Amino acid sequence: MSSVAHPIHLPAGLADDLDLIAEMTADFARSRDIEETLRVGLEHIARRMEAEAASLFLVDPGSGELVCHACFGPTDVTGLRLPPGKGIVWRAVDSNTPQLVENTETDPDFAAQVDKNTGFRTRSILCAPLAVRDEKLGAIELFNKRVHDSFDKDDRRILLALAASAALAVINARQAAAMAEQEAFRRELALAADIQRAMLPPARDPDFPIHGVNLPARGVSGDFFDVIELDGDRVAFAIADVSGKGMNASLLMAKTASLFRCLAKRLDGPGALLVAIDSELAETGSAGMFVTMAAGVLERASGRVTIAIAGHEPPLLVTPSGIRRIEGLLPPLGILPELFCDGCPETVLDLEGGALYLFTDGLTEAHEESRMLGSEGVETLVLRHRDLPAAERLEAVIADVARDGLMLEDDLTMLVVEDRR
């Protein structure tokens, strides 16, 4: 016994419908310009389903309105915005079910004002929602069947299938756009990190009296340090910490670093320098951000440091005579310039053959053996590695709190100023 396969002959109308669904699904799936694909696809759908006009609405995530992104027919309603709950199209979106209206005059939700504004006369409507799972994206709306009085259930089934394909296309396009945006942001962040690293001073010879290290908690840092050689065998230095993290903090950091470099050689002393930077930051500050900062000048011949502090972590002075913290009296920069109207106090320190350690709160708030370091913990780390050369000493301290590749909770910057007479 043998069997013979007989070809299946579909009714011409059904075959055309299936071809349309297959064509539109393929177009939606491979499209790179979703807006243009939806516009062209909407025209094909309207012509094939013998509609006088058609519109495609998407929900605006910002306003919650339905916005017409594509249309076909005698009037252009692209950009038309419908507030939530207004019209038959919103009924389809809210209920997530297709709407077949044979006579708009008998439907209480029909938005007649649109016809009045455009001059188009709507007699019947077929509307299918665009949705993926519980996410409501919008709807496709067809107007006025050309040949018959209104659309029918077969039209509804076809439009529902096409709407499902269009909804997936919208989701795919948004995901692709989000991935592209994330990749662009990643590249921008990497570029910002490169620029920021270039702003840090270069590594110095082991015999140079000042060394620093910066370790960002993210790709870019809100901390900075800088070292500038002045005339008379003097060296200016600074360390700062911008409130917050990430890109905004790094931008404010870059501005503060630029101000320091511009003013360090022009102003007489670190106190005047901090007052000038505070004035500039307060004038152009944004979003309540501020900067804690310590700046100083080392006289290499005498081993004397003049330092000014604005809201920054107290530096640690380690000399043969003992250890003490250098407290500042003023708040961070960029908050209230009136607080700096009488200047910024300076403190003169004799290093006595020892060293001055400056650091951001990324060090004091770091953890060692599950405990926050605090000022006492920083003292312990500094003394633990005090016999190492300066640059190696900083690296050893950082390694103690950033071991095993663990991510830091905050940017970490440290500076050591030595008396190398």
C-alpha cells in the first residue's frame, strides 16, 4: 500500500493573508531602521486590508501618551498625541484586546475631535494592541474598509498577528538601541578614564620628595592629586575628593584639577589658592556637589611645608618626634563662598626628616579584615610599611586595602610628602 502526498491548495484570500504576515514578520525581524520599516509596513497592511487610512501609535514612556509614529492615508497625523484613556485606540491598549468598531457613531469612546481637526471622516475602525507579555507598547489602527461597510473577524485575526510581529520588532529595536547606547557609554567612559589618567602627574624619580597614587572605584575617579614644581626649589601639591562617584564627579574633578594647575604658580600660598578655587566652584557649581581639598607647598631646602585644608581628611604627619593629625577649620569648597571671605588658614609644618601623608576618605573608609580602617587604621598601615621607599610604601598601603581584586567602595588616593634633606 502506498500513499501519495497531495498538495494543499489554500483559498486565494487566505494564501495572500499568510504571505502578508510572513513578509511583514521577516521585514520587522531584519530591520535596522524600525521607524521606516513600521511606516512602510503600515502602508502594506493598509493596502492589503483595503483600509482608507491607518496609524501606528506607541506609548511615550515619559508622558504616558500615545504618539503616532507612522500613518497612511489622506491626512498626516504623525506626531498626534492622545492622553491616556482617550479614544478607541487607548481602549485597545488598556484592555490588550483588538477592537472592531463597525459604526463609530455608536461608540462612546470614538474621538470625534480628531476628525474635526483633520477633515477625515471615520466610519469604522479596526485596532490591534502592540504588546509583549505585560508590556503595553501601543497599537495599530485601521480606518474605513474600502469595499465593504466595515472590517470583519478575519481582518481582526490578521491584524492581531501582524501587531504581534510589530510589537516584537519594537522590543528588539529598543533592546538593540539600549545595547548600542551602553556600548557608546562604555567607550566614552574608557575615553574619560584615559583623559583623566593623563591629567595625573607622571611617576617621579625615587629621590623626588613627593609621590602619589590614585585608584578609582569605577572607570573614572572623583579624586585627584597633582604635583607642580615652583621656582626657588619649592614644590606645590594638592589632593582632592569630589562628592559623589562616576562621570559627574570626574567632570568636577577635572575642573578642580585644571584650576589648581592654572593658579598654583600665580597665587601666593595654598590658602589663597583654595579661596580662588572655592570662588570659582561656587559660581559655576551644580547639583549641590562639593570638593574636599588640601593644598600645600614644600620648601625642599628647609623641609618645611605650608598647608591649607578645606573639609578634607586630616593629613598625617609622621616624624621622629611622633605622629599627629593636621586638622582643617573650613568646610569643603563650592558650598558657600562667604565662609572663605576672610581667607583660608595656613599651617606651617616642619617635617623633621619625616613625612606628611595625605589621603581621601576612600582610604579611611576602606576595610581591612571586615573593619573600617579609620584614622587609626591608616596610622597602622603607614607605620607597617614606613621602611619602604616612598612609591613602594604607597603601593603597599593600597595593596593592604584593595587585595584580591575586590572592588573598592570609593575612589582611593594617597600622597606622601617627604623631607629628603
